[in-house]
Amino acid sequence: ASTANPVQYSIKTPRISSLYLSSTKVCCAKVLNSTRSLTSNAKRLLDFSPLPEKKESSRGVSFCGEPLKFSGGSQQIRRRGTVDFPVVSAAAADADGHAHEIEIEVSDGYAKPSKSFGERFPALVTGFFFFMWYFLNVIFNILNKKVYNYFPYPYFVSVIHLLVGVVYCLVSWTVGLPKRAPINKELLVILTPVAFCHALGHVMSNVSFAAVAVSFTHTIKALEPFFNAAASQFVLGHQIPLSLWLSLAPVVIGVSMASLTELSFNWTGFISAMISNIAFTYRSIYSKKAMTGMDSTNVYAYTSIIALLFCIPPAVLIEGPQLMQYGFKAAIAKVGLFKFLSDLFWIGMFYHLYNQLATNTLERVAPLTHAVGNVLKRVFVIGFSIVVFGNKISTQTGIGTAVAIAGVAIYSLIKANMEEGKRKAALAAAS
């Protein structure tokens, strides 16, 4: 059968209602009067339609009660209501005899909404999270060290890191992304020790970054698993398997080798990094006791606010007089006011964002992937810092760093397998 102007429409929405083809209206009576002529035309069209010929449909077609409006001049379809079509395609003719074929994409006979990008490609999304976590972490470490080259005041810079993050959290709460969780006196008491350890570890890390090379600070911080194991064994009373202790031996040996021949070594940087390890170890202990049911984003926001209050007094007492006398003036004279302020802002923003991305990334993966990700992050930071700053390292320092990182990797893998075994045992006992 020949048609005057065949038009094909595709409807991909799962719900269909009243059809509007144009503003030109045709009354229901006129449509009814032309039923016989439409029937013959529709019969000829259905002869070449891909619709399989069935006398009865497994499901009926339910239309809403709104009137249908047809016109051959318009080629738009709008719908409001519900129609349940168990068909893939069908042909129809309008009052003027023009043929229109309507197709509906279906799954199992019925239209369904398509999956989101994250549901279709979860590995790709997780990989993007890892990339952004590493990227922001590397940028923070590089920019942070560059600021110390002309503004060596780590206590004040630590305050800026937390201050920018707190402002970011307050703005996020204001717009409702995320919604602020309420806090009471009991929660405040629980989070205060966590915030204190966070503040101490953060400040001591920055003191070390300002005193020695970034790569050396991260090599010292590779000892953090050793302090975690020691605290778990002797503070919390958890029995640490011999295999975990043995895996920590390369870490201690590697850090010792790197420290003995590190060209930028000084006791301020070394001791500060060690104190940072201890502080972050106790932060982990108190964090486990502070399982309040609050989401991680709000917990980190409240922790940052309290930690900021801990960081301000030592910054004022230790560095305040020097800053007011010549610290700010010297920095502005070297790089200019705009670059000085923008550098302080961006190091604070990158610090907050990389910590937030780390949390979001690690929540998406298994413990084993978590462990590997943390080790690779440290390798990335050490490698990029050496390339960017051109730090010269001795052969013994390079070997010691590699041994320490390998020990951390072995420790993390063993611990992740242990945690996974405990989780499976708990699930089996519960079932």
C-alpha cells in the first residue's frame, strides 16, 4: 500500500498517555464516522508491519480518559497518563489517510528505563575516583611544598588547610549538599579526641614537609602501619598474628636505610613525621570508638571544625609574632599578594577535596583494593615529588624507600585478607 507522507516516530519512555499530533483538532464524532475507511487502510498497512499477527494479546491496552487529538499536519507526540503496550511497533492511519508507524523500545515486551552510566560501567567510575584521588593528592603535596619554599610557617598553613575545608563544609551545608546532621553534647565529647589527634597529626606532617623533602616525609610515614599494629596489640589488646609482624620488618628496615643517607635529613623533619604517625594511629583508635551512625561526610566536617579550633592557638603563639613582623611582607614581596592568597586558598581546597575523594573512593571498593590503592598513592606522591622538585637521592635511599613501600604492600595485603576472612565468617555465622 502506498502512503502520502510516511513518518516514523520513536517513543522511548516507559509510560504513554494522550496523543497530541498538532493544535488542529478533529472531534471524536468525525473520527468515528471514518472508522470503516480507516479500518481498510490500517489493514493494508499492517500487511507489511513487523508486528506478528495475533488474534488476542496477552495484555490489553489501557488508555486514560483524556480525548485523543489527531492531525496530519504535525509530527509531534505528547503524552500524559498511562498506556501499557505489549508491542514493538504498530502502524496507524490518521483521518486524512496518512500512515504513521510508531515504535516503542521494550525489554521483555514492556518499556523499561535505561540504566545510568554508573550502573553500566561501575569499574570505569571507580577508576575515575581513584584517578581523581591520586591527582588531587599529588597536586596538594607539590603545591604545599612550593608554598613552604617562600612561606615557611607550617602551623599557620595547617590552619589555612582546615579553614578552607571548614568554609567549604559550611557552604555545602547551606545548600543542602549534604544535609547537615545534628550534633549534641554526647557526640561532641566522642568526636573531640578524634579531632585533637587529627589536628596534631596534620600539623606535625606539615612541619615535616616544611623541613625535609616530600619524598622523605612520605617514606617516614610509611611506618604508620607499624604504629597501628603496636597500638592494636598493646593498647586495644588485639592479638596481632606473627605474619603481620614479620611483614612490618621490611618497612622498618627500608625506612632506616632511607633515613641514614637522605640528603635532606634533619631531626625536625624526622621527629615531626614520627609524631604524625603516632597521632594518626590514635585517631584511628578513637575513630573506631566514635561510630555514631553519622555519615562520613558529616563526621569529617565536624572533625575539621573541632581540629581547626585546636590548631589556631599554637599557630598564634608559635608563629604569630614572626608573621606579623615580617612573614607576610616577605611572602608578598617574593610572589605578590594575589599569588600568595591564591596559593593558600588552593592548598586548602586540594587538601579537603583529596581527603573527601579518598573517603568516597575507598567506600566503593573491597578491603584488598583499598590496601593496594593506599600503597600506590604513596608511590605516586613520592615519584612525582622527586620529578617535580628534582630531589637528588642516593642509591641507598632509593633502595630503602622501595623496600619500605614493598613491606607496606605486603602488610596491607595480609591485613586485607584477614579482614575479608572475618567478614565472611561473620556472614556465615549470621546465616
